[in-house]
Amino acid sequence: MERTFGVMPLSSGEVAFNGLAPTRLNPSHGGSGRPGVQAAAEATAYSRTVAEVRYELAADDSEVMVSRNGAEHLRFPRGWRVTVDAAGAPTAVTCVTPRPVAGLLWWAGSTLELSLAPNESVELEALGVVARTSPGFSPPQA
């Protein structure tokens, strides 16, 4: 679960927040149009304690919100993975969808506008981009 939507502690001491909320409609989750079949959730939430810090993710089809010990901590678009250091400062953002995702990363009252291609990552310091890498993306072929 943590790889797509959740709070994932990393061996480096950092914590990754994955923003692929499982709210999409498809036949396996309902929404097939058949009578009596329920639609998938419109929003989901997940919580976990890491190093005595309580994190909660709440997300819908467009935005992810992270709280830290009960206070709003981060906001970012669905489709990004945001990594923070032990103090909670963002250190990296990665696009985890097969399509580009643009939007704002909000943290501590400041925002950073980013546009990331599939698999593209940026490294951050003080909410500024210091490095950008992109291994590229090869979509499945029919």
C-alpha cells in the first residue's frame, strides 16, 4: 500500500508520502454502471506513526494533504511522491504516474510550482530545486 498511497519510512531516515490515492472508478471497484454496484471512494485517508511522529494522508482525485501530529503539513497534487527529512522538510518530489503532473507543493506557508514528467524527480533544499533527474518513461506497447 505504501508504494502507491501511504506513509513509507525510508532507510535514510526520510519519510515518503505517495500520492496515488485509490479513488479511480473501474469495474473492479464499482462504478461499472450495473444496478446495485457502488462507486469507488471519492476520497481516502491513511495514517502511520514514524519515529514517534503521527502522519496522516487524505486524498481525492486531485490533491493530497498530509498532516503531522494533527497539524496540516504538506499539500501536493495526486501523482507525486514527496519525501521529507526527519524534521519534516521536503527533500524530493517524484512523478509516479505515466503522465506529466503539474501543480503546487505547499509546505510551511510557502509554495513551489512544479511540472514533472513521468518518473522525473527533483531534489529540494529550503523548498527550492537543486537538481532534476529524469530516467524517462517507456509506455507499454500494444
